[in-house]
Amino acid sequence: MESQKQKNLYPSTDVKFFVVGSRRLENEMIASCLKNNTGRESFLFEDIKRMPVGAQKDRGEKRLVFYCCNGKDVNQVLAEIKDYTKKKDPGNRIVLFNVSKGVALEKVILSKKVQGVFYEHDTLDIFLKGVKSVLDGKLWFSRDIMTKFIFEGIDKDKSLKKSSDHLTERQIEILALVSVGATNGEIADKLYISPNTVKTHLYNIFRKINVPNRVQASLWAAKNL
């Protein structure tokens, strides 16, 4: 009964899971955990280059790739992901796991392919919550990291006119909260406004920065705020 309840928490989209990594036993457990908790097919590959080409897009099939970062630096991971998606499958969504605490993730956040990060110390509950979030079309990054990234700025030329100048101060505030994973209700509570007002602000923000959803808005904020 509990297993069935857990499966019902996940969207009905036809998604297959691919776990990529050399730590065979641990990654087999990850693949098994994903299958048992979501009811979706899970496959294991030691090398991303060995993954089969392309999801069945005509059937509505999508893929979520779980890439093990143990023993690899961020540049190596991103290079392998970029090479694979360019040559074989540009449509995959990717999350990183077994990421060491303290690793600089600025390039990961800016990558349009990586939608989430799980650390070595994350619990199973956090992992499954993050998987659901990514399947819902959201980003899964540490709020502390995203907040630091957005508010301190990464590799920005201060002499250039900000591309966020056409947003109001309140809209920038809301966009920053969206980027660190806050829900409409959480934004409303923090800013002492109604959820409907939040929705209106988000509609205007998306229109001004020309993005269709929260994920793209978060990526835009990471580059421009």
C-alpha cells in the first residue's frame, strides 16, 4: 500500500531512468530504488557513451539521466554530458549525484542540460523528493548555492547595463525566490502578498524575459540577475 502511494506522487509522464556510473553495486541500488519508488523502468550504464541513442519521442517517451560524479571534477562531467547530448540525444534531462560537498557548481547551474544536483550526504527522502521535483519540470539545486550564485553574481561585467533593468524591484525579488525553489505560497508568505498577486507577477516576468516556465526563468535569472 505504501509503495503504491509513493508511486502516485510522481507525474504520469512516460519517463525512463538511466543511471550512469562506474560504482556498480551502489548504482544498481540507485536504479532499483528509482524503479521501486516510482514504478518506472530504470537502466544502468557504466559509461554515458554506451547509452542507446534517442528516446522514442514519437511515443512521448522522455529520459532522466542520473550521472554519478564520484571521482570526477565538474569540468569533466560537463564535457562528457555535452559530448553525449550533442552527438546522440539533445533531449535528455540530467541530474548529478554523489557530488562532493563544497564543489564549485557555477558552471553546472549555467548548464541548460543539468536540472538538479544530489550530494553524497543526501538522504533517500531528499533524493526521492528531488526526483519528483525534476519530473515536475523544476530545478533541484541547494537553495544556499542558488542564493549565493544569484545575489553575489558570477563572471558578470559590472560595466554593462543589466538585462534585468526592465524588471521592477518586486519582480526581481520574486524571480530570485523562484530561482531558489520557492513555491508561490512560500513567496506570498515571505513578501506578504496574495498567491494570486504572485501569479500575476510571474506572468508579467515570463512575458518580459520571454520564457515559458519557472525552469527557464530560473536559468535566465542565474545568468542575468
